[in-house]
Amino acid sequence: MAVIKCPAGEFPMPEEFTFREMRDIKRMTGLLPGQIEEAMGQGDLDVVVALVVVSANRAGKELSEETVLDWDTDAIEWLDDPKPAKKVADPTKA
């Protein structure tokens, strides 16, 4: 799971979005769900802003699009899950 680190805190990025969240992302970006991944790959900053806002709000931190738009572009980092799942011994290996 990816984690978004920003001035407002660190928030897990949802692996799936609700209909409401997708509507919010579309409102902020103008993109359809199938276009988000490609837009991210092209560095679309509106998508970054939308994902930060949606992820923060889902985590209980009320964050507005206007707040994020005032941050410097290097204020947002994408991290791998900082707390990986515990490794479980493979029962097939002795």
C-alpha cells in the first residue's frame, strides 16, 4: 500500500475508492477513472492534489483542495508502506 507524506501528515492511499471519492477526483481533475493512472504517469498535478485530498479525508484529516494547491510541489512524497506486514515462516521449508 502506498503512503502519501505531506505537510498535513502521512496517509495511506486507498487501494479502491468509493463512488463519492471518484466523483470528487473527477471534479478536481476532469478525468474519468480509467484515465487516472496514465495521468499520474505523465505527472498531472491535479491528480496528485486530488489523491492527497481524498486520502487525507478518508483518514479523518479534513483537507481542502485549496490548501494543497498552496504547497510547494516538493512537499508531497509517495512512500511504500513504512510498516511492512510481518514475515511468516514458509511451512514448506524445513
